[in-house]
Amino acid sequence: MLQTEKLFEIRGLKKYFPIRSFLGGKRGDVKAVNDVSFSIYRGETFGLVGESGCGKSTLGRLILRMLEPTAGEIFYKGKDIHQSPPGRQEMQIIFQDPYSSLDAYWNIGEILAEPLRFQPLSAREKQERIEAMLEKVGLKPEDTQRFPYEFSGGQRQRIGIARALMLKPEFILCDEPIAALDASIQAQVVNMLQDLQEEFHFTYLFISHDLSMMRYISSRIGVMYLGSLAELAPSRELYEKPLHPYTRALLSARPVADPEKARAIKRLPLSMELPSPLDNLPGCPFAPRCPFAKPLCREEKPALRELSPAHFVSCLRAEEISSENG
Amino acid sequence: MLEFCSDRQAAFAASYLLLIFLISILVFLFRGLDPDKIDVLHKLQPPSPLHWFGTDNMGRDYFARVLYGGQVSLLVGVLAMLCSVLIGVTVGMLSGYFGGLIDGFFMRLVDIFLSIPWLIMVTVFGLLFKKGLLSIILVIGIFSWMDIARIVRSEVLAVKGREYVQYADFIGIPPLSVMTGHILPAVFSTIITASTSTIAGAIMTESALSFLGLGVQQPMSSWGSLLQQSQKYLQNAPYMALLPGILIILTVYSFNKLGDILRVFAEPRVRAGEEDMPREAGGKSGNEETAQEKCGEGRAENPPRKDKEREEAEIPVREASERKETEISAREASEKRGKDE
């Protein structure tokens, strides 16, 4: 499904959150997103994985302009989004928590009408679109009169999805949309997202920490670590030939259903806790935890480089490690 | 509704308030009752069939004076509450929603207002303004919005973090619509609770002001001014102090109790759904706490579901007092049994 037309191009994106002392003086920065560059192609599902606090959601929100970046540029269809911002109806978001993403005091009709607020549609047209959308996500048109608390978590998430689809956007940020759901409902929601993508040709940026699900959904996957991209590859390639030690560690820690296969996996335990994004490390952000780190790794910050076609990695020793460990 | 009826304290509070309000509104229908009719020959008479609450030092019918006084006290209470809720909610919403400099400015303003003893402020302003009902209402309103502003601000901060508010901001809904459409409904139950206890507080403040001679002026009466005039005649006519005093206590208690009930009814949809709910609305004045303790006795017999949840959350703090309460209610029960036999 890989297409060549770039929907988003992101260059050197940074987002620092200042930490202020008691009197308001600046004590330092949390580097939530630190110099990230990549592209998202039209019609693909770009997966973004990483542990909590690595800046996945911040990156997603920067792309949607819910946050202003500290530095860097984002191009949407070739245009800088700060100079010519795309219409709000072109981008939408699906949230993680289906409980806090719907206003408990609004009924479903009102919730779904909110994105249509600025559309020149009559009340009747709006009603028709809402009802059609409800059917599309597997709910009943009568449900417009009901309130969020009358629905289960999975149904609420589908309402959240319906809200994002109301404007037929080009691009949808899925901010861990399945993390708060049961496994059976996860599959249901993911399948629905894929069916909708086939029908309307959306582009997804799918944020998750569920590696097994990611492989199933994404066409390409970016692995984030402490605000920067550690590795970026087509999903098949990433799972079969991980190059970055962090990706290897993540994949080896992934639960596998088949015990035979699970035993065969060589675990790659990581020693330390995730260091604070406050620490200003000169070298590779992963070096303190990396089992393959050499002194050089702590001094020089690796750039993201294309090791094999479409497979990017930011590790100084990626070639050596993969030749040593297969 | 079932819960409501099962809580006898709540039923009492509600019916008492209904009665007091009806009487206050309809008092003009009783033609015979003139609070200003002087009859010096029959002054300081104890309660009798002719004068139900007796007469005062000028022979005026005390029943009429208490009723008309209640009208003034309630009017001051409700209007001062509206005034302070209006200021408090506006300040709290702006402060919580916009944050930054606006927040800093308003919150420092609240600190300043709170750091000066309110009685002194009210006294000074009471002397500056033209005396009259309106200035009392405004003065009380202007000096009692700070608690509401703080409570509303903290609630708004919590609601602002929810994703549906982020979404509304994201799709470009104007801030004013977000505030009225999304945030106000979510903080509404808190506002209701805070405003009922503000009425109670305003009635107390008005009584205190009138007691100090800064409140309503003669011949108009309020419960507080009746209390003040009764001082000189405590020995001859103690009922003159007792009757308005009891009415003040009952009214204040009922308003506080009403806040507890209304909170449950203000968010019926959320009650069944959101888990992060039963939240404690802050802003407890001293009165409210005593009122809650009193409620505890009622609950021990017939606890409504919501209250039980809240009690569980409060257990560490309240253990000691609860034990006392159960003792009390046990004693009450045994007394009652004794009486029945």
C-alpha cells in the first residue's frame, strides 16, 4: 500500500517544555520531541511505538497543531502548516480514553454534531449525516438521543471514531485508541478502522505501545525513544530485521502466544529505568541502557540514517550489532 | 425520588424551606398582619392567641415582624447569593480556563479579598454606602464570592484536561462556547452546592450586620435586627430573641442540607456513568460541616446510596466523629423505644 505521495513531511521537529522553578525562572527543558524528521505517505497507516513518556502523543499533537513546536517544520501536502494552515476538517483525532473524550452531559447527536458546527448544512442534513455515520460504525440511528454513559467502552470508542469521521478528513491521528479497551473489542475497533480506511482512503498516524497489534495495522512503523526516532522501517522489515538495539529489546519483550516460539526468543533485558527526559545527555539517548554501547556512543549523537532501502536507524553500531547477532 | 423521601432530614429541610418561602412571598395576603402597627398599651406581651409570638417593646405584633423579617432575610440571602455566584463563577471560569496572567491576577485578587477580615470590610463598606437593602445585598455579595471562585476554578482545571474539551478547542469552537457548552454543565453541580451554602452564609452575615446595627434600618426588620432589638428585653421577653434565632438556625441548616440533596440530583446522568465522580464539592463553611455531622445521624438509620459512597471516602477523617454519632443514634433509638412503651 506504500504510495509515493507525501501527505506530511516533518523536518527537525522539536518540542521542549520548560520547567520553571518556584520563582518562575527557567530550570531546564523536558525534551518531549527532540529533532524528529520523517514523512507520512498518503493512504498509509504510520505506526508510532515507544514506551510511555517517549513523546509519541506530543509528536502527534504537534502534527495536528494542537501544540506549537519549539523548532522545526511540518509540511502538509507540500505546504508549511504554519504559513498556510490546512482546514480543520482535513485532520481529526481519536482519543485514547473513551470515557473522557465524550462529554457526559451531551447526547450522542449533540456530540456528533459538534464537528459539523461550521459546516453550511441544514439541521436536517446534519441529522442525516449523523445517522448515516452511526450506522457506519455499527450503532443505531436512534442512539442520537442517548447519553455516553449508556454505552460500553467499545461503543463509546466507536462514537469517538464516528465523530472523527463526520467531516471525512484526510488524516486521522489515532492516539492509542485501543489501549483502554478489552482485547476482543480492540480487534473489533481495529478492524473497523481498517474497513473505513479502505472505504474512504484515510491516512492514519497510529500511536500505540502494543507491538503485536501494530504489526497487524501499520504499513510503516517508527520506534520512538526519549523524544527521538530510534528506528523507522516498513512494518514487516522492522519485525523481521530490527536494527536498533532498543527495537530488539522491545520485540524480545513482546508477549508471544505460542510457548514454543516464546522459548526460542532471545530476551534482551534492559538494565536501567527509562532516564528522565530532563537529563541532558550528549550522546545517544539509549546509550545508558544499551547492552551494546561503546564509549563512543556516550559522546556522539547518532543521526537517523538509511541503512537499507526505506529502513532508517539511528545507531552508530547498527551494522556491527546486526552482523554479530544476526 | 425514593432516596429523597427516605432521608427524613432532607425531607424536613426541603419542606421547611418551601414553607418559609411560601409564607414570605404570600405574607402580604394576611391583611390583619401589620408589622409596623404600634400599640404601646400592650407592649412586651407574651405569646397569646391574639399575638401568636407576643408583642415587642412598642406593642407591635411580633409574629408579623418575624414574618416580614424573614422576607427581608431570605431576599438578602438569595440576592446576595446570586450576586456572589455571578462574580465567583465568572472569575473562576476565566481563571481556570485561560490560566496564565489572567489566572494569576484573579487568584491574587481572591487572596487579597480573603486576607482582610470580612467583617471589617463589610463594616467599612456598610458605612460608605447609602444605607438600604440593595447596598447590604451588594456588600455581602461582593465579599463572599471568593470561595466560589476558587472552587469553580479548580473544577474547571480538572474539566479542561478532559479530552472532549481538548477536542472542542482543536476543531476551533470559540472559547466562550466551550466554556458555556462543555465546562459549565460539568461544574454545575458544584455551583449549586456552593450557592446553597452561600445563601446560608449570606443570611448569617446579614444577621450579624443587623445585629451590629449596620444592616436593615428601622422600622424594617430582619431576623438579625430583631435579635439585636431583643437584647434589652432578654429578661422580660426572652421569646423575642428565641424565635428569630431558631428561625435563623433552621433556615441556615436547611439550606446547607439542600446543597447535599441537590448535588445528587444535579448530575443524574453522570452518576450512573463516570467513574471519576463522586467528588467532594469543597467550600465548606463551618456551618456546612456541622450540618453534615447532623446529617450523619439521619444517615445511620437510612443511608442513601450516594451518601454512603461519600462516607466511605471520608472514613479516615471521620472515624472518631462517626463513632460518636452511632452512639448518639443508638441512644436516641433506645430513648424512642422507651417513649413508645
